[in-house]
Amino acid sequence: MTDDVKERVETLEAAPSADGIAGAASASRRAPLATLGRLARSLGAPPVAARIVVAQIERVAVEADRAWRWRDRIPPALGSFIAFVLAPALAATLYFAFIASDQFTVETRFSVRSLDTFDPPSTPVLGGGGQGGGQGGGTASAMTGGGGVTIETSTQNAFVITSYIRSRAIVDDLSAKIRLRDIFQRPEADFWARLGKNASIEKLVDYWISMVETDVDSGSGVVTAKVRAFRREDALALGRALISASEDLVNRISDRARRDATTMAEQDVRRAFVTVQSALAELNKFRDQFGMIDPSSKSTEIGSLLAPLIGDKIRLENEMFVATRELSPDAPTVRVLREQIETAEKQIKELEAKLTNREGGGAVSGSIAKFEELDLQRTLAEQLYAMARSNLDRAQQRANRQTLYLTVFVPPAMPEDSRYPRRLNFSVLIFIALGVIWSIAMMVLASIEDHRL
């Protein structure tokens, strides 16, 4: 090593260390490559290749120094505003201006009404009744001859319909009638608005909810439904399918209400009918066992036969008494009367035996109590059955009087212009929203810095 080189090395060693140079460069916002340029110049006049390398290092150092100086010219707040507000807002504006697909909207309006017929009052009255407050909405009634009709707007059922429209149930119902996935995967749709190719049912439901809007006027019960699609005919088909599915739901609700209103009455009728059958079966078993249809009527018949025999016996005994006084005991008249009396007594004993003793088909006196018990059970069962049938008839009449139906007064129509997306409105809203979020973040950071100080 020459003396000149030694002197330069000593000079470099006496110079500030690399850490000191880096710290000074960081403090003054200068690039570390400038230090390399000074180091290269301190080596004197090297060969040509070395000079070229030194020149490249100096040029890089100059460019880096310029970059650091330009960075110092942009405040951090402005840089964050550009990065988090202007750039995303510009991207959203470009998307809505050149990429976002047109979406056509179909609007329909309907209401759910309940029809209730009732018996007329003693004095026919025309006009609206005061019964509409139970479910909300207006009430209109009219009297027609033998009955009246009340038409009520059911706000409660209107909210049920809107909940159904924004649920998976209607997605399943519509998918069974139309190709719902194909409608939302049209080639006209852009990448952001299109439904995913292999979307699950949960994603399809979420997408459907984002493409449909519902609103209920709590005062009038009017339901407004809007549905969007990427083609005019698809939007119209979705609107009509939505109305059809809503009508089917209303019909199911009405049928279910009628079934629920008559279910208990039908069960009572079935139980009463089973009781009647059981009572009749017991009564028939009794008749087969004792060999008589009605013990009471049989006892009446026996009594009707027994009374004349007793009267004849008494008459014969009187005649016998008179004959024995006037004739001898062996006289033919006395013998005839004695035989007639014996015959009458035998017949009377036989009839009495049928009433009191078990002979042949059984005693009438022993079967009357059992028969009356069974007959009373049959009578009560028949009365209960008649009451149950009457209750069922009234329940069916009440159920048939109450009917829900869907009234569509703004049907779906073919759209002509695309009203979605609202390109200018969405672009401005995104810019404002990002600006508000950025302002809040900057205030929070400034507050943190103030607390540190």
C-alpha cells in the first residue's frame, strides 16, 4: 500500500463513522447513497472502470436525494387523503361510469284484505263499521239483503308477506318455477354485480335480498315491492313470479286459518260419533243376550195380557162361587168353571214368571234397569253428537265467512329505462363517506399525538 493510499485510509478512518453518517442523513432527510458518492471521490483517480462505477453511484445518489426531497414536499395528511379517499373514490367513479351494468326495476303494489260476512242487524245500515282497528287498516262494510260484508285491510298480514318476500322460502318457491340463478348470472352483468357461478343457497338468498326492496305503509297496509334484473323481460318475469308466490302464501294462510277454526270441532264430532257407536253396540249386545228389543215394552205387553186374565179369573171365581151354592160339586157346570179357573191361574203364573223369574230369554224385571242405563247412555251420546255437529256447522260457517285475498292495484309492467345503479349519486356518496371516515381517523390520530405530548 502506497503512502497516498495510507493517507486516504487514515482520512476515512478519521471521518465520521457509517452510523453517524446514516444518522445525519436520516436527520436531514438525505439518501445514504450520497455518502457512497463521497467515499468514491475520496479514492482519487482510479482506473476507467472504477470511474464508471463511481459515476453510476453518484447518479443513483443524486436521484435518491431528489426522491427524499420530493417526499419532504408532500405532507403526510395529504398523502393519506390521496391514498384512502381520492384513489378509492376515483376507482368507484370509473366503475360506475364505464363498468357497472344497467339494472332494470319493476315495481308492484298490492294489499292484503280480509273478507268477513256477518248477519244483518235489525235495522239495515249502510256505511263503514268500527271494527277495523283489530288488525289495522281501513274497514268498509255493505249490507246486501240477508247479510253483510266487511272488507278489512290486514296490516299484520302485509308485514308477513314482506317478511316472506325477503326470505329463503320465496327463493325456493321461485326456483321451482323460474331459473332464478340464470337470471342473476346473465352475461350482461358486470363482475361485481353478477351472482357467483357456484354460489350456495345462502349466497343466493343474500343476493336476492339485495335485488328486492319492500315497504309497508302502516296506515293503509299497502305493500310496495321492487325487484331488479339485468334484462327487461327478466325483471318483468320476477315481478309476476313475486306476485304469484305472494298470492299462494295468502291462500295458504287463509286455508290454514279455516282448518284451524274447524279442527277442534271436527275432533269433537269424531269423539261423539265413537261414543254413539259404542253405546249402540252395548245396546245391541244386551238385546242379543236377553232376546228382547225393549224390556219396557215387553213388560207392558205382558201387563196388557195379564190384566184380562186376572179379570177373567175373578169373574170365573165369582161364577164358581155362585154355582157351588146352587149345584153339586160334580155338576158339569162346576167342573167347567173349575177347569177354566185352573187354566187362567196357569196362564197368570206363566206371565208373572216372565216378569219376575229367569225363564227362557230372562226376566223382564232384571233387564229393565240395565236396559234403561244403556238406553240413557245412547240418548246422551246422540245428544252430544248432535251438539258437536251443530258446533262444527257453525265453525265452518265462521271459517267460510273469513277469507284473505291479495289485491294487486299496480301490476308489474315492462320497464323501458334503467334506473339503477345511480351512478352519479353513488360516486358522490362514496367520496363523502370516505372523506368522513378519513376525517374521523385523522382527528383520532391528532388526539393521540396531543396526549403523547
